[in-house]
Amino acid sequence: MLKSKKNKVSNIIFGVFLVLLIIPQTRQPIQVFIQKGLALFGPSVKAKADQKQIDTYQWNLSDLNGTPFHFEAAQGDVILVNFWATWCPPCIAEMPSLVDLHDDYKDKVQFLFISNEEKTVIEAFLKKNQFQIPIHQPISAVPESLQTSTIPRTLLISKTGKIVIDKTGASNWNSQTVRETIDKLLAE
């Protein structure tokens, strides 16, 4: 009898959860909540032997005001590239940790938050969440070594162009591991 009652309660909770996932207004917040749980841990650093070299710095971008940015201007810097979108639950889940990291390292690391969305959509998202980060949009083709078909994808690149961290999916970018890795890269 007790087991039957527990089964009914768990079935009701599961049913409510499924209904909430079907309703468009509640789907994204639930997905973001789940992704935040998955993004508790920081990304792993690639072993030196597994670090790929950027194939080219020939990539043209522009910020939301239309100001051009040439990726080659970042050559020799530590760079963090994040491909994301405002509609992407894992992107939204990890964004606060990226913003915190940006706020602490913006004068030392070149941050490139890349989105293909309309300027007005991006600006509304930034304003709603009170994020102040530099958003760029690609003007030319993304270098092959940075291309992605899945977002979010974030890469931490050394001064010598080695991809030290390459993470697809939500992660905690404000983790001690990431901070220690960035500090090490800045000291090189």
C-alpha cells in the first residue's frame, strides 16, 4: 500500500514535469536550471600532447556597434572564444560564470563572445541579465580549428596559439582550474 502511494506521487511529479517541458514559457527555464546543475564543474585542460594549434588568425569580426575586429590583433594574447546564442539553455546556464571570469580578467585576456543572432536580440538578452561583455559577430569564415556545429563551445587559447581548453556544452568557467590555467598562460 505504501509503495503504491509513493509510485502515484512520483508519477504525478513526473507528469507535471513533462507538462512543464511541453509549455513553451516554462521549457527554457527548466532546461537552464538542469544545465546549471550539469555546469557545476569546470572544464578540463588538455594535455600538452593533445593541444591543437590554431590554423590561422585570419578571421574578421565586428562588435555590436559595427566596429571591425581582426582576430590577428589578438595573436600573442591569451584568448577565450565562446560561441553561444540567447536561445541555447546550456549557453544561458554557463554565461554567469563566463561573465564573472570576464570581469576579473578583461584587462589581461582577450574575450570573444561570438553570436550569429540579430543585434537587437543580443542586446535585449544582455540588458535583461545585466551582462556587460563584448559580443562579436563573424564577418568572414571561422578558422577551421575553431569551427563548431554545437553550442556552447568555448576555447581557451595560449599566447602561442595552442588550444589549451576546448569544451562543448555548459561548464563552470569561473572555476579554480580555469583561473589557475589562465594565470599560468599569462605568466608564460
